[in-house]
Amino acid sequence: MLNDKVVLVTGGGRGIGFAIAKYCLEHGASVVIVDHVLERVQRALSSLTSISERVHGIFESVSYQEGAERIANETVRKFGKIDALINNAAITKDNLLLNMTDDEFNEVIDTNLKGPYFCAKAVLPSMLEQGSGKIVNMIAASGVSGNPGQTNYAASKGGLLAMTLTWSAELKRKNIQVNAVIPAAWTEMSESIPEHVLLKVLGEERLKKLKSRKPSQVAPLIGFLISDAGSKVSGQCFGIAGRELTIWGFARPEITKISSNEEWTYEELCRLVENERLWQKPVSPFL
């Protein structure tokens, strides 16, 4: 399925990134994993090399341009090209808006939003030269529905979705497909959140459901999107939560109403909100 493909996975040292790297190796790809923690790179390589020798690890941060360029250049030197980029690296620095520091905001934006931007720019020359490529941006439910305490994280993931749609439109004539994926799986990052916080936000039943979802269940969707069969798909946002797959639509409004007057009146807007129950915030299906 992925024979002769070269796949670059940021944040590949653990969790979903590691599961994606493992899946790609098992299906014939050469894989480069990137992580900003050296121990994770070493531990991941120790496991992945038992599957295939076609794997390489890079200890680097995606949060600055020079780092992203080094990652892309080293991948090309090692394997000769880059067929697919999985922008998976992400961090959290949760805090309520009133208490969030500028450093907490900027660090998350640097890794989660600027990182994919830097990496995409860095790999594009290789993809353009070969006339094809795939970019998959891993976003989050909070990027489309919000989440208390995650101003920085939600902004970074919402921004990454917007970049996904923009890049897809820009690059479609270059035979480069760009998609977004909202994964829901229990990972080391999930475990770093205090359980009492998760229970307060999700409740016992939804938390139990989240814990049952594995990173390995996310990987097959990524494998499909970066395969030749995935060349027909671009500018889409998929959700994957265990066995449940969803496709999100953003290009069209959910509700369209026409005012009976020349312009909307206060009374009409009050009736619209009441009839459509717009105050009921949807709950993310991924949690």
C-alpha cells in the first residue's frame, strides 16, 4: 500500500505519531520520526527498527524555521525524497483565559501552528520537484468546538484547519493533497491531564469511552490518505474515534434563513434563536 513512499511524522516519538509511524513501516514505507525529546526518539527507534530498518529518527523542534528545514533536508538526504508529511507534533499549556500567560500562549502557537507552517514550507520543494505529495494535519475537536482552558490550543488547531483548507486550494494543481484529521485516542498526553479535570469536563461515561480508544485505530485513516488511493481526497476534515469515522463540512452554512423584512429586526433574531435553539452548544462526538 505504501511501498516506496517516504513518510515524515512529526511528534512521532509517542502516542498517535508513533502509531502512524509503525503503521506506515508495516505497510512498506520508509519513515522519519521527529520529536523534541531525545529519549522519545531513542525509545521509538528501538521499537520500530524491529519492524524495518527503513526508519530514521531526528531530535529536533518544529517550532522554528531552521529546525523544520533541517528536518526536511535530513529526510531527503536519508531517503531521497518526501512523499508525505504528517504534522502531528503538538503541546498543551492549558489555563483559563484570565490566568494564561503570554509564554503559555506563544509556546503552544509556536509548536502547534507555526510548526506545521514551517514544516509544510520545508517539504514543498521536494514534493514540487517530484510532482506529487500528501500533507495531513492533525487537529483537534477543540479547534472547531472550543474547550474551556484551551484558548491557545484551540486557536492553534483551528488555525491549522484553516491552513489545511487554504493549502488544499493552493496546491491542488500541483498534485499535492492536504487534509485534516481530528483524532480521539487515549495517549500519554491524555494521561498528563489530571483525572479529576477530565471527569469534570467529560463525566465518567465519556471518559471511559475516550480511554478505550487507541492510537492504533487512528493510523489506518492516515495510511489511506497518504496512499495513492488517497490522491482523490483533498481539503477534507475527518474525525476518527475508535471505530467511528466522521467527515466534517465547513464550506457551507448549517442554517440559512431569509428575513421577511428589508433587514433583520431584533424581534426576528430573537425568534430565530428560540426556534433553532442556537444556545445549545453541540458536544464533540470525539469525547
